[in-house]
Amino acid sequence: MQMDKLLKRSGGGRSQLGLYIGITFVIIIIFFLVPGFRGAENISNLILRAVPLLAVAIGQTMVLLTAGIDLSVSSMLSLSTALASTFMQYSIGFGAGLAVAAGILAGLVNGLAVTKLRINPFLVTLSTNIIIGGIALYIRPYPGGIIPMEWVNFITYKVGPVPSTAILLFILIVAASIILLKKTVFGRHLYAVGGNFDAARLAGINADRILITAYILSGICSAVGGLYMTARMSCGDPKVGVPFQMESITAAVLGGTALTGGKGGTVGTVLGVILVVMLGNIFNLLNFNIYWQQVIRGIILLLVVGYSEYNLVVKEELKLKKMIR
């Protein structure tokens, strides 16, 4: 009975419908008002750009749901491209498998450090981000390597202007995430642990295992994003993952995932990914200075996080007032 109440309280939460409607409204406005945005080639590029960010953002969402954060996603994505560009020339399966294995290992190290050593997730993943980034640079000091054309052609396959493989991957990632978070025991426990770690443990949930699994899944998602990027670039790049660190957090938070854990999910993150990709595309179409693009992205993240934290404080104050009464 106690566990059921905890799962309901943590997994449900107040509906994010208003937020989703707001994001969708902004997307519709952009779609109709920005010149050149609706062109078939531009839409195709948007889809191609969205897939790796979606993969990384979904992994980031799972960690954020535990009230943690994964700053190592950028270096893990870069390492994935470095490994693939080095070993795919011998076997596509071996190169891809090695990249995914590295993602699992990175996630395991992050998870163990957070759960067993009780180190703050920010400090853990900041440190592993630097370490993994150094390994990526050692393997691939500059962009290059060999990516088999079979892999490039498969990932970038199009039917006319439609990037068929990219759309299929997008759908598969979304479907897998929804099933994992909404239809499995792991998903229910993930929300519970993020909502109240101590209460989840008292309810009989193996909270440490849930946290470790979340970080491993984030590492795998980053590796998958990197494997996708190798096909787009036809090479490995030790720095290609840098933008994905903040973009993945921005997309998840824009979609309603709380930094305090326990609230959020796939649908919101998908909308956040679409919005982040569209904004970047619009900046390019309007020839925005790249430095101002960074400023605007930072302001957006600050506003969204500030709004989320403000709402949290307001809700806590209302709860206290009700208790006092």
C-alpha cells in the first residue's frame, strides 16, 4: 500500500499540458512566419539534426528524473565517434558495439560514484566529462578516421527528400522511451526515486540500482547519438559532442522535466528537442551571429530553469500555509 501511494505521487504529478500547448504554439508560429523554414530540404535537415539530440536528451531526462544530472554526455558522444571512426573499418558491428560498451562503462562509473561514494552528480559527471574527453582526444586528436559507406548510406538513406532512416530512428527512440518510463517497473521506480529518494528506499525500492541504471542508459543514449553523428559527418570528431551537453539539458527542462527529479517524461522532451533544433535552424536562416546564438540559448535555459524553480518554491509555500492552517 505504501509503495503504491509513493509511485502514484511521484509518477503522476500535475499535468504539463499547459507547457506542451505553449511549446507547440511557438513551433507553429515559427513554422509559418520564418522565411525558408518550410522548404523540403530544410525540414529534412531539421529531422537529421533532431535524431542525435533526441537520443542524448532522452538519456539526460532519465538522469534528471532521479534528481541528478549527466554532464558527461557531450564527451561520451564524442568518444563514440572516435571509437567508431577507428574500429568500424574492421567491422561495423565491432565499432558500434565498442562505442555502446564505452557508453555502458561510462554510465556505470557515474552511477557507482553517485550511489556508492555519495559524490554529487554534478561533480561526478563534470569530472568524467573531462576524463572521457581526454580519451576521445587521445584516440582521435583531430577529425578523421574511416566510416564505411554502408553505415553512412544506411543512416542517411532518403526516399526523395524524406530522410527515412532518421524518421524511423526518431520514432523508435520515442517509442522505446515511452514504454520504458510508462509501462515498466523500472520506469515507475525511477519516478519514485526522483520524487523522494529516502521514501522510495523505505518502500522497498532498490534506489541505488535504479540510479545506476539511469546513468548507464544515459551513456548508451549518448553512444547511440555519436554513432548517428559518424554517419552524418563520415568521420570521427573529438569535439562534436560539445553542444549536446547544454542542449540536452535545455530540451529536457523546456519539456517540463524538473531538475529536482520525479517529474517530466518523453513527450515533453521530444517537444523540447524540436524547439531547440528549430531555434538553431532559425538562427542560421536569419544569419544570427554565432556568439549571440549562445547568449540567447543561455538566456532561454536560465528563464526556463528560473520559472521551474519559482513554481517549486510557490508550491512549497502553499503546502506550508495549508499545514499551518
